[in-house]
Amino acid sequence: MRPPLSKELWYGDDVEMAKSLNFHQWNGTARSLFYEPEPFYTPVEELNTTKNGGISLARGWKVKSINVSEKKVKLNDGKEISYNKCLIATGSNPKTLKLYDDAREEIKDKFSVFRSIKDFEDLWEEMNNVKSIAIIGGGFLGSELAASLANKGKKNGVKIYQIFKEKGNMGKVLPNYLSQWTTEKVKNEGVEVITETEVQNCTLENNGKQVNLILNTGKNIVVDHVIMAVGAVPNTELATDAGLEIDSKLDGYLVNSELQARTDLYIAGDCACFYDSQFGRRRIEHHDHAVFSGRLAGENMAGAAKPYHHQPMFWSDIGPLVGYEAVGIIDSSLNTVGVFAKGNPKDTTPLANETHQNIPTSNEDLEVQLKSNGEALTENGYNKGVVFYLKNDVVVGIVLWNLFNRMSIARQVLKSDRCYRDLNEVAKLFNIHSD
Ligand code: NAD
Ligand code: NAD
């Protein structure tokens, strides 16, 4: 599992624990990242002679090229490995801004991206040395990280700004009212959120100690450090040499429903653009898809010939206060209908009792209110509910907002692939009241 670099890792007080990438889930239980412990793996040099075979991790090499017809990969040190079957799961890399690409080295030093463990370690250090950080981007990474850093920043005296184009946090996936509500939560965590804004240029300030971000609104912000959280690009650098096709719209290696690019060559995870028989061509940048597609490709490499039939979920948490899980096509440009629990929002901390791994919750007495696109905030807020995303009146996506253990119901609703006359009735399947 990738460590929750933008979430739980920032909430422990134990520096050593964070450094070793051990972490506590929101519900307090300790979690291990490792799929298998080190002794499970066979040392590389013993693999060919081990009686019953095994799995080796060849760490420290990079694949430079693949020769698909000869079934060989070339490594950065010139070594060649031949294969019977090969899986490419090279993931994606963070995007950078043009103003950064064009900047001088002294300015570039003030910027960073955030994706790897090294990036986490560097930022952890940086939080001890700076007084202000600007995060550019309002998607999953920018929003999760802004809340996490602001929480940590309260102790360290670090001010966090978040700047993005959308009207609210995660505005590309959440309906406007929910995105705005989330933005209020992010602000309550101590983040100065600057919406509907782009960074146009930047200069050094205070003898090169700080960077001045010039915004398209005519304003500017001076900070010690800037994090770019402006999306990811699939890592398809092996494609050209290997003669593999890249999807012209969604990017990523083009594969069929069985995740096959060519005979004996499979692609999984962020860098695969696959055919989903229900929703068509897709490329998904989330954990559950990475796990499922890796497993499916593995089964198919062993001869299963199974199509991609799973609807992968994803989750996101804005600190311990807001958490959601989602499945299907989650796109805020679609029509949505939301059904929310009404009444006593208290200052609940839903995730304090929850994980994204199926643990039941406590009881509250709640009523239901219906929300469709564009409705304004109510004083009750949106503590808990279900949002349906519709295409031609058919439910194509579902967000479970601070509601857990209901993913299988959501998948059933998606699978039924039909127009529902009354989504309030469908929402009852989710027993919003029972938690
Ligand atoms: P990934 O980016 O996590 O992994 C890609 C791997 O490929 C890396 O180990 C990289 O070193 C390796 N690689 C790339 N090019 C290579 C080459 N030429 N030679 C050798 N190795 C090479 O991507 P993934 O596994 O497709 O996806 C993981 C998903 O999980 C992503 O969508 C990510 O956003 C998501 N995610 C998960 C969590 C979590 O589980 N806690 C948190 C955030 C995001
Ligand atoms: P994202 O696509 O979710 O959000 C990108 C943000 O950057 C948006 O606000 C967008 O408007 C903005 N943006 C894009 N281009 C821009 C530009 N030129 N100038 C200014 N703003 C620009 O991507 P992310 O939040 O950067 O996340 C990176 C990757 O990590 C994604 O693959 C994401 O799925 C993954 N991730 C997933 C999770 C999760 O599953 N919970 C958590 C963290 C990261």
C-alpha cells in the first residue's frame, strides 16, 4: 500500500513513527504498509535456482526500454532480462506549472511537488524551517495536504495558503454546494483558501528568502515555500521505443478489457487506459483501481482471460472531520442528486470512529433532506449523505459522504444501470439513519 502521505501520516506526534512510515488510522488502529514482510521475497540472485520459484524485488534499477517482439527489457545499466509475460505498472508523475518550468534555478528551489516518500520526508523537514507555505491545486492532493499541513502548522506556527481555479475544494468532483461546504471545513482547519484564482508569475523576495506569487486577481502572496499539486501525468516513457499506443484523449497505454496491450504484455494502475464494459474507456488514478487492475492483470497473465468487471472505489479525507468514498463516474459537471441526513450536526468527528475498511458506526437520530445541483448551503450542513451522479437519468456514480461500509450497495445500484423515478427511495437502501 502507498503510505497515506497527504493524510494520516501528518496527524501523529511521534516523529520516529512518521519517519518509519508507520501510522495510525483515524480510528486509532496501527496500520502496516507492507503487502508482505521482507523475508517473503526471494533474493534476486537465487530466483532462477529456487525449487518452487518465488518473487524477487529487483530494486535500484530502471527499465530503459522494452523489446516487445523479442520479449526483453533493457535496464539502465545495460543488463537485459527476458520475460514470458510482462506487466507495466509505472504509475504517474506529478505535473508541474509552466511558470515553474520556465523559472531560474533559485526560484525552482522554492517549489516542490509531492508524491513520493522522499517528498514527504523533505516536506516534514521543511515544516520545521518555514513560516508559510502555498499549495497550488484544489484536487485530492492539494485539499488533503492543505488540511493536514494546517493541522500540523498550528503547532509549528506555519501558515498554509491554498490557491486554485475552482470555486471550492475538489470542485471537479463534488457538486458545488458540497465543494463549498468542504472549503469551509478546510478554512476551519486554518487554511487560507483562495478560490477561482490562478498564479500568473513569481519572483524572489527578501534577498531570495521568499517567493512572491503574482495572482491573476491582481493580488499577490509572499511565502517561504510553494507546493504544486496540479495533477499527475501517466508515466508512458517506455511506449515510443516499444511501439505501444497511447490514448489520445485520456493519456495512458491503451489496453483492452483484459488489460492487454500486446500478446504477453499487460498494463495496470494509473498508466493503463482500459475498456470498462459499463462506462467505456477510462483511466483511473486511485488505490483500489491500482490494486484490482494489478490483480486482474496477474490473473490474466496466468491464463484467466477475465475482463475488467469491478467498479473501483476511491476515498478522500480532509483531516479527521470529512471523509468520503466514491464509485463510478464522479464528475461535478454531471447532474447530481444528494440525500443528506438533516438535523443535529454537532461537532461530530465521523472518521474518529471510522476507517475505509468496513468498521460499523454509532447511532444518531437523523432525518433526510434532498439536494439537487446548485442549491445553497443550509444551516444544517452536510454531515452525512449520498450523492448520485446522473447521465441521461441513469446513476453512473455515487459519493458516500461521511458514510461508510456501504460500498457494496453503491456498486449494486450502479450495476442495475437504470433510471430511478425516486432517488430518495434508492437512498433508503443506504440506511443513512442507522449510523
Ligand atoms: P505509482 O506511481 O504508485 O507506482 C509506480 C511505480 O513504478 C514506482 O515504484 C516507480 O518507481 C516505478 N517505475 C516507473 N517507471 C519505471 C521504470 N522505467 N523502471 C522501473 N520502475 C519504474 O503508481 P500505481 O501503482 O499505478 O498507482 C498507485 C495509485 O494509488 C495511484 O493512483 C495513487 O495516486 C494512489 N494513491 C494511493 C494512496 C494510498 O494507498 N494510501 C495514496 C495516494 C494515492
Ligand atoms: P487532481 O487532478 O485531483 O487535481 C488537480 C488540481 O490542479 C485541480 O485543482 C486543477 O484545477 C489544478 N490544476 C491543473 N492544472 C493546473 C494549472 N496549469 N494551473 C493551476 N492549477 C492547475 O490532482 P492532484 O490533487 O494533484 O493529485 C495528484 C494525483 O494523486 C492524482 O492522480 C490523484 O488522484 C492522486 N491522489 C489521490 C488521492 C486519493 O485517492 N484520495 C489522494 C492524493 C492524491
